[in-house]
Amino acid sequence: MLTKSEICKIIAECTGVSPKLVKACFQVYSDLVKKEIKSQGQVRLPELGTFRVTIGRERISVNPITGAQTRIPPKPKVKFRAAKPLKEVTATIKWKYVSEDDELLQPKRKAAGFFKNRQNDEE
């Protein structure tokens, strides 16, 4: 994945503009997107997609050790919906499928096992 510095360097090389100016433009663009999301609740980036603010639902969290329930209030979240040109580009990507037996796909659940063992010890 490209970093902000790498993106600015590539844009500077392609346009012949100084990297310092590209970084300043990138910062202004980023600030503009944030400002629009804050004031309008959404912003459309041509050829890329739309960022939109939604409200997440209220949830109940359970402490795995004590079993105590805690209410987590709804909070704003940012969702992204890709524009058609971006969807078309991603549709051409060749994916490498891995089997479910692959070790990388298996979740690491050491902590969950610890909590189960601890609850059994207390009983």
C-alpha cells in the first residue's frame, strides 16, 4: 500500500511540480474532505466514490471475565461507496484463493481459551 509520501512523490514526478507543493495540495484536499463530511455528512470524490456518515446502532458488550453487561451508545461512522469506474477496475483484479486449511486464515484465540479455562477453575 502506498504511503502519503510515496503518493506525493509519484504525483510530483508525473506533473513536474515540487513535492512540497504536492504535499500542500494533498493536505488542502484532505482538509476539504473532512470539512465537507463534517458540514454536509457526505462528500463525493469523482471517479472514486462517496464517503457518508451513518449512525451505528446501540450495542451491549459483555465482559468475558465478570459477565457484566455494558451499554455502548450509538456513534457516527464513515462508510464508503465506490463509484462505477472504481468498481470496474476492481472487477478485473485476479484473486488468489487459499484453502480454509491455510494456517494464516485460522484465528489466534489464546485469550479466549484463557477465559474459558479460568471460568472452569472458578466453578
